[in-house]
Amino acid sequence: MGRKLMTILLVLSLTLAGCVLPGKKRQQYQAAYLDVFDTVTSISAVSDSEDVFREQAEQIHSQLLEYHRLFDIYNDYEGMNNLKTVNDSAGAAPVAVDGEIIRLLKDCRDYYELTGHAVNVAMGGVLFLWHEARTAGLEDPDHARLPEEAALREAAAHTDWASVEIDEEAGTVYLSDPRLRLDVGAVAKGWSAQRAAEKAPEGFLISVGGNVCATGPKDGSGTPWVVGITDPDGGEGYLHTLYDTDSAIVTSGDYQRYYEVDGKRFHHIIDPQTLYPAERFRSVTVICGDSGLADALSTALFILPQPEGEALAKKCGAEAMWLDTEGNRFYTDGFEDWICQ
Ligand code: ADP
Ligand code: MG
């Protein structure tokens, strides 16, 4: 995660080098925040006033912060029912929630169907076991262990969307299976970035943990933003840099969050079929008009066989690039139109 972010920040700071545009006093500004979705958020725009930019960036930031609280499954916030409240009330009672939670969960249900069940945010029980094992393994690497196979199987028996009862009229969500848990980590950053981008002024680049979303070219003459795709093997290099004016660019990779057990890396994208980390790819990048969909697709394409993923990308009007574990690269037909380098 950190590395991906650093990469994007680096590209942003490179574009900052020539920040004063000829003949004008307009300048590129950037604001970074560390308190949203446990990752780095950066907001950039060209503006003729730093004060105006700061205020606009702060508005975007506070909207993202609100989503962070609503979609948090680990912390309670005073005066607010969030997804933790929904999880804690599983099997007990419907929970009155903010309309944005309902909107997100309906989209998640669509992503579940669209991706042939590869992306299932109702798989929170399984993801929780991996989260626990990873956290413990990172704290005490000598005793790092995998989740118990039996526990994974048991949790996987409680991931059915029929038990996620969304009542739009009442404004409630009820998990009728007491063992089911929601975890929207696969889509929350991209989905929230999309909502923020829809409200943001034109010409902003919003990156939430590397889920990048542009709201127009970065200046009046149509100059595109440049976004780097991290090389999973590190170093300063990128797999590519891409031009972006008004699309979302989202990457899922095995290098973002992982731990090691007996020298083998176990990352955080879990194949619902095997209940273990998906092993086909090192990194998948998706370009798409909607950042929420791009985030769901990046996770799905990381899990699915490449031809299936390619068909799905096509169906969604998205472009994608895959890097497999042997270093082979695959591209959808239109991806190259976006490549800067
Ligand atoms: P990142 O959050 O690092 O950008 P992703 O968008 O691919 O990466 O999302 C990974 C997160 O999504 C994991 O931390 C986990 O909480 C969740 N997740 C992993 N596998 C799945 C899956 N098959 N379906 C739904 N959520 C998943
Ligand atoms: Mg994702």
C-alpha cells in the first residue's frame, strides 16, 4: 500500500516541478491526508489561489472522512450507526443507517453479481480470519500462521447475500445470519473517491490509497494528469505511466498488504473459491469511468482467470492490464491509448 502511494505521490511531485504555468500565476497544489481508510489520500489541482485550493481540498477530505467512518468495521463513532453497528447487530435487529450505506451495499450487491461472485463484501467472516492472522503474523513474524482451514470453511458458510436484508424504505440493513459479516475493503476507497469526485470542482486529481480519480484535465489547455503504476518488484520504476483526464485508475496488487508464513507471501485478496489469496497475478490495473466499479473490477480481475477478467472488463467498458507471477503482461485492446510511457 505504502509503496503504491509513494509512487503516485512521486509522479505528482514530478509534475509539480514546473508548477508555475507560463504567463499565469496559476500553480499546482497538493494536499495529503493520513486519516482516511488507513492509507494516504492526496488531492491535487491547479489553482490561482492556495487558499481556494485548500478549502476545496478540505471539502473533499471531509466527505471522504465521513465515508471512512460510515464504512468502518473496526471502530464505533459517537452518534453514528456504521457498518460495525450493522455487523454487531447480525441476527439481532435491523439497524437504521445513513442512505450512503444503503447506496454502497446495493452497489456491492451489483458488483457481486457482475463479477460472478468473485467480489463478495458479505465474505467479512473469511476476511476477518485473514486479517487477524496477518496482523498477528506482522507483529510476531516468527510465529506467523495461516488461519485454520476449518475456521475458514465455517466462515465461508455464512456469506450469502440472501441474508443481507436491505430495506430502502425503512432505511435499515439487517444481517439475518448471525455469523455473516460485511467487509467493504475491496470497494470502499474507490466508491468513496467516486462520490467525492462527483462533487469536486473540475480539474482535480483525487487519490485515495492509490485509487485515483480525475475530474478533468489539470488546466484550461487540457493537459492530462500523469499517474504511475507501481512495479511490484519495487525500485523507482513504474510498469507504466498513464494519461488521465476524467477517469478512474485503480490497481490491486500482492505487494500492498501481506505477511509471510514459512517464507511464503500471503497477501490480502482472497479467492472465494479457495478461501486463500489469489495466485495468478502480481498486479492488475483497471481504467474505467466510475471509480467504485474500477475498484471492484481491480479486485475481481486479480482473482479471475485472465480471459474471464478480460471479458468482464469489456462488458463494463473498462480497460485493464495484468502482470502475472512470471512477469508476463496482458492488456485489453484499448489500454495502450492511455499509456504515456
Ligand atoms: P486495496 O484495498 O489494497 O486497494 P483491493 O481493492 O483489492 O486492495 O481490496 C482488498 C481488500 O478487499 C482486502 O483487504 C479485503 O478486506 C477485501 N477483499 C479481499 N478479497 C475479497 C473478495 N474476494 N471479495 C470482497 N472483498 C475482498
Ligand atoms: Mg478493489
